Amino acid sequence: MDRIKDSFARQGLMQTLGAELSAIAEGRVVITAPITPAASQQHGFAHAGMTFALGDSAAGYSALSLMPEGAEVLTAEMKINLLAPADGVRLIATGEVVKPGRKLVVVRATVETETADGTRKPVAILQGTMVPVIPKSG
């Protein structure tokens, strides 16, 4: 899945957050990122924007993993439910395809926080729709 790695490497926000691709499989992608002061909110928890960005990217790349070579993906819509404050040392976003399709792909993501001792807890769930995009040749 080199095209996912290449695409991920071009995402400035993921670089800014220190995010990494942890796992790539057909229909499933895991992205992790440290919770740093630069990505925190006023109480020291990971900012919800970071949580959303990781979940959206993990879900989008899970959709891309099932698309034909040369395709790209865009988010059409994404809903997030924040379940608990993200008070650990890193976030782990697992994106999965719920229903693949030619024009629309339904996806979900679970975002967990991990503490220094390795304990995890879910902090958000996302569900959305991705759209396959075939770039026009110039």
C-alpha cells in the first residue's frame, strides 16, 4: 500500500501533529500521534480538532485502500461523537470501511487515547462518507 504511505507523507497537518501510519490493510488503517502541548486544549487534553483530524484521515485511507489504482479520496461528510477527554500520551485512530461502493464509501473510525502504562480508552467515534475521485489527466 505504497500509495497510502505516499499520500500520507504529503499531508502537512499529519506531519504537524507528528502522526504516523501504524497499520495498513484492505479496508482498515491505523494512525497514531502523540498528545503534545501544541495539540492540546486549555485543560491539557488533546484538542477535539486533533481527534477529528486523525479519525477522518484513518477512515479516508481505509476507503482508499479499497479503491482502484489512480483513485484518490475526499470526505463528503463526517460526524463525530466525543466520548471522553483525551488525557493520555497519544491518540490511536482506527479507520474501517463499513460499506464500499463505486461512488460512495461509508466509513467509521474509533479514536482511543493511550496512557503511559499502555492503558487505552475510547475517546471518540466517527462515521462518514468518502467519495472516490479520479484525477483528470492534464
